Amino acid sequence: MIGICHICGTFGRLYLDHNHKTGIVRGKTCNRCNVKLVGFENGKHAKHFRYLYRQLSGRFRFRWNELHASSFYSLNGYPPAILCLDDIEIVAVSCSLFHNYLANPPLANLNLQYREHMEIDV
């Protein structure tokens, strides 16, 4: 599925997020947000990313990445992911986005039971 993540609002490939105890579909999320929800579901306040960035031009301009200090340094002979701040767009991702999503799952009212490889068009 391609679309907009219900948590961070990034556009790209999406996954159906579901409650692993009840099986109820909660929403469509990007891979980064979906992985972070596992910690919340297991009762741990997961350390999640605070900022995302994307290149303003080139073939990766639609791909959002987690922003880390290491993004500005060369590693293992590779150039840094970010050469200049003028070349990227940065967005803040608030912790409250995850909490609000879990408190009010956008697709829970449809009462859909998750099945592996399930896709929906909503």
C-alpha cells in the first residue's frame, strides 16, 4: 500500500498496524512508526525518533529518514548522508503523535480483524 502514515504523516509504503492481542486493525503506518509501536504495545515507552529528514532533490527526495548525529559524519569510507543543511528538509515528530494514535486508532471503528498480507483501501 502507498499513502500517508497515520502517525508521522510521511508519504510512502504503508503497513496495516493492528493490536497483537485483539487482532483489530488500528491504522496504516510507515515501517518506522509501525516498529516503534511494538514498544508501546509491550508496555514500554519506546525511545522513538524525534526528527525526520529528506533530501530536497535527487532520487531520495521522497524518502524520510531518522535524523541522527551520525548522519553528518562519514562512516566506513562512505560520505555523510547529509552534506549541507540547505540540501534537506527536517520535520519534528512529537511523542504525542504516538500516544494520540493509540488512544484514538483511525481505523478501529471499522472493527476489522487483521489477516496476514491483508490490504485495505480506505
